Amino acid sequence: MPEYFREAAHATADLVADYLEQVPGKPVWQPMDPAARQALLEAPLPAEGRALAELLAVIGAEVMPAPMGNGHPRFFGWVNSAPAPAGVLATLAAAAMNPSSAGGDHADVHLERAVVRWIAELVDFPHPPGGGLLTSGTSMATIVCLAAARGRAARRAGHDVRADGLAGLPPLVGYVSGETHSCVRKAAELLGLGSRQLRTVATDAEGRLDPQALRAAVAADRAAGLLPFLVVASAGTVNTGAVDRFEPIADLCAEQDLWLHVDGAYGAFGVLDPSIAHRYAGLERADSLALDPHKWLGVPVDCGCALVRDAEELRATFSLVPSYLRDEDAGGLGWFSEYGTEQTRPFRSLKVWATIAHRGRDGIAADIAHCTRLARRLGELVEADPQLELLAPVETSIVAFRARPAGLDEEALNVLNQALPQAVQRGGQAFVTGTVLAGREAVRACLLNATTTEADLAVLLAEVRSAACELTGRLSTRQ
Ligand SMILES: *Cc1c(COP(=O)(O)O)cnc(C)c1O
């Protein structure tokens, strides 16, 4: 290895450490300078190469000054976390090794088995050997889990979906709620189930799937000759962080022979906070759980995880072993590529290993509890302000609220609150995003960063108040 690589590697370490150190003192996010944006968009294909040192200078000057904002303690947008420092370093080491974690006898493969087990242990989900794998995110984990659900339902109906597709089967029906993430519909569409066969079941006032409505919907579909096979519940909805009540749903699934899939992308790790762990009772009864270490754990993107109660269901869904790849590994588990969609697979496990090992289970639990406590605090601050209105109970670490200045009707409130997140974002002091809850435009703050403080919450609310004030002024002069 030439000496210039070592020099550039040291310089990279400094660049990265400086960057992470400076993030909290900078604006959370700023619109890109048009010329800088154009320079990136129109970068010509270089005919000749450049020295590593020069490339680092470009990265430092043209790329790193324009981040998304999610590394900042006052970034509360969507569900995007700050990177765990240990995960950042592990990413470099993983790239240096650059294996394909499809299978075989090398460290990355065994490490993935270990960290998938760790993830299952963190959220108290049963984990038979081979019962899960890392994916690009929950969108892919959902495809993996729902494919297994589809395969099992077809098999139990005497049908081989891998050979024959869905033709000849009664229509398979799945059940979701209005709060279910769009990745479930995407997976159902891709798997040929058809989004029309995905029933939207009513939710209660807190946005949780209503088990009675679910029971009625399943009965109606059975009576119509359809084949109910799947229920998707949420361990933390993306809008409000609501956690479905798993026990009655799991009871129904057991009774009706339905596959219970839980979307824990954002919220499954919330179970680590003893003060809200009771909300997750029954989660361990699911047939599959999709979750995202790249969200609340802060593992650098990308890293999702699919966990299943029965490892054979996954292998039966995906295993296709060409003879040139056949290889019996020590545990008889076969390759990861027999359990999911990818053949060449990235070395995701090292950044997961580093992130979890750096904080330990207790440190992670403390970080999670910090976020839920701050979220409850933010909810209290919102409720204490007559100009603001909390729109959903704070169940995990998402706070949905809106500005409600006196004298505005619902329509004007919607106009105001729809414009509010972007107005806050442009100020550069805090970053929130919006959503719609029961027809009402809402501001949504998602707390995932353990370095966020109560002082940061005060800044956020000050920014919301002043942006709301300014927008309200403009609204009234327009009328
Ligand atoms: C983020 C998210 C998803 C999608 O996961 P990706 O990792 O973005 O593919 C699904 N469900 C919920 C609740 C989420 O927060």
C-alpha cells in the first residue's frame, strides 16, 4: 500500500472528526447555494484521475458543508438519526475488507449471525438460528417477511406459490391500519397480492389498530370465500409513534391462522425504556418483525433487519442454490442469500456490532429512555402553551402538534400548519417535518438523538412560535 494512502486515511479521520465536532454549532440545515448545487449536478465525467488528497479537499469543501441535517441535536425531521460514532469508524474498516456477506466462512458472516441475535435480544424477540438477516432497511425487510407469509399461506392451502405464482389460489387478503407505513403496500404490490387485497382496518382514537374491527373484517372476507393470511401491526407508527396492542391481535392471528407481521422500523427499540415497555406486550408473539438499526440505534445508513419466528419459512421462500455455490456451513444454516433477496451482500454487521458494543445494552437503553423522556417533556411544553395544541398522545418519541393561534378557523389553521415546518427549517435553528392527522395539518418532531437537551426543545418551540407568528401575520394581511 503506497504511503499516500496512509496519509490520506489520517487526513480523512481528521476531516470526519472535525465535521462531527462542528455539526452542533452550525445551522441544522440550509438550502444549498444554487451555484454549489449546480456544480454537483453538472460535474463532468473526469477523463483523468486526481490525487486522493485533492479528492478529500473537494469532499471537505463541496460535499460536507451541505448535509441533510440529521446529525444535529435539533434535527427532529422524519425518522433520521445522527450516526453513531463507532458505526462511522466501523464503516471504513468494513469497506477495507469488502467481503460479500452472502455466506461462507469469514468473519463478516459469523458477525452478522451474532448481531442479528443481539438485535432480537434487545427487543426480546425469539431468535432461532437463521431466523433473520440484515437488509437495506425496513422496506426490504418487509418484502422478505411478507414473501414468507405469502409462501406459508399458499402452502397451507395446498399450493406452491414459487412454482405456480398466485394463479389458482383464492385471493389472499392482508389487514393493515390507516397508520401503516407505505412500505407494506409497496411490498404487497410487488408480491402480486394487490393493494386492493390489503384491507384498511379502523383505528381507535390513539391511532391503534382496533382488534374488534379486525375480527369483523376477517370474518367478512372468509364469508366471501377469500383467504385472509396476514395482519400488519405497528410498533411505533411513523405519524405519532403509536404502538398497537399486540396481545388481542396475536390472539386473533393464532385463532384464525394469520401471519402476524410487526413493523418496528422506528419504534421497536422503544421497548428498551422500562417506562413504556408494557406497551409492547405480545410483540414476541409475532411471526415476523421488521426493524431499523439505522433509525433509533443510529447505525449509519443502511441497515434494516428482518426477524422471523421460524427460520425455515425464510429458507423455504428464498433458497435457490446453484450447484457452483453449494456449501454446507458449520451450523447447517446455509447462506444468507438463501434467506433473502440479495446475493452479493454488504458487510453491514460491523457497524451494527460497533454501535451496540460501544454503548452496551445499558447505554442504548439509557439513550432510548432519554429520547422518550424528552418527547414527553416536549408534549408537556406544547400542552402548556395556549398557542399550541398537542394532536396525539406521546407514546414513544414522536410528538405531533400544531400551532393554534386564536381567531383562525380550521381551514386557516391547515394553511398555517402546512407552511410551518418549512418555515422552521429555513431558519436553520431546528428542523421539523409535517404530516396530516385526521384531516389536520400537523408538525411532527421525532426525537432520536441522545445528545438533544431540554434547551434544544426550548429553541425548537421558540422557532415554531416565531414562524407561526410571522405566517399568521401574512395570512391576515392577505385576507
Ligand atoms: C422508516 C420506516 C419504514 C421504512 O423503512 P426504511 O428503512 O426507510 O426502508 C417503515 N415503517 C416505519 C414505521 C418507518 O419509520
